[in-house]
Amino acid sequence: MNTFVLIPGAGGAAWYWSHVVPLLQGAGHDAVAVDLPGDDESAGLPEYARLVLDAIGGRNDVVLVAQSLGGFTAPLVCERASVRKLILVNAMIPIPGETPGAWWDNTGWAAAQQSAAKAHGYSAEFDIDTYFLHDVPPEIAAEGEPHQRPEANAVFGSVCNFTQWPKIPTRVLTGEADRFFPLDFQRRVARERLGVEPDVVPGGHLLALANPDGVASYLLRS
């Protein structure tokens, strides 16, 4: 039996993983999605990491899974918990001492996002439907509305204080149709910062909502 601990992205809603957790549990594994106070201006990366560590508790040999902004919390947790494997899902991949706010310019995200929009024929101007919900079934999008909350500015100025990426198996899962973090961009960042070649499955940025079966299958065989 594996223990999966799942970190959400911006907004911090554990609900994001609600269609993946039952699939992991149904396969006989322990799975815990962590709710983070994304809308709390007093909470930054240290607070997020503490909440994930609290959720891990005394569990050993955890498989830590982090979505999007959750990639900044993941290395802080890995330094302080018994994590056996790390899986980053459409994640922001930090370098030591970076802030989430600096990550965008440091990685060249804006140019990559604009280039992908032009190449694939969708609007370069961000809106939720175009960039997040374009492949999420409407009934799931409606189900998630009560769980949505904005991400406060506090975390974007919070320094990711870790020394190096943990020397544990680390994999990167990328949505083929991610418009927010385009595939070629994620490949480049993963190679440059982790030396890892991403694995690709169908789906956009909200991969666990657009393709929960694909995400669960990937986690179970990873």
C-alpha cells in the first residue's frame, strides 16, 4: 500500500484532487488531499509546508504529489518528512531561494505562453475558461465553483528556502493540452531545473479534473 499526499495549486482547495483520491483509495492505497489557506494574506510557503507536514503526520515512505503552485511547497516538505517519491503535476518548479512571484520572469513564462497561444489559435489574453476550463467537463467545473478562492499575494513574495532538490525519485507529469504552462515550456523548465524529462498525458492545466483516470493511473504505476 502506498500513501499519497496531494498538494493543490493556487487557491489551495483540496477539492481539486476529489476525483483522483477515490481512484487511489479504490485501488487499496491511502490518499490524503491537503487543504491550504490560499486566500489568507498571512500565510506563505512556511505555513503551507507546515500544513502538509501535519497531514503527513507519522506516515512514512510518502508519495508526495504537487500541482501547479504546489511545486513551491513540495521541496520544503521533502526536507522535513519521509518522502519516498515526488511527482510534480503541471507544476511550478523552483530553484533554491526563489519566490513564486519571481518564477514567471525567471523561467520566461510569458513569452512561452504567448507563443503557444499564437501557434494553437486561442486567445493570448488570460481568462479562466480558455486557460483552465477548456477541457474540464462542465458538470465538474460547476461542482468546483463553491470551492474556488483567490490566491492571496502573500505567497508570491514568500521565499522557497530549500538547499537543493531532494535526492529521491522525482517525476514530472505534464498535460499535453496545458495552455497555462504549455508543454514545450514545461519540458524546458523540467530539463533545466531538475534534469528530468516530463511524462505526458492528455489534459490541460487542471489535469486532475480534466483527466482524473489518467492521473490516477499514472500515480499508481509510478
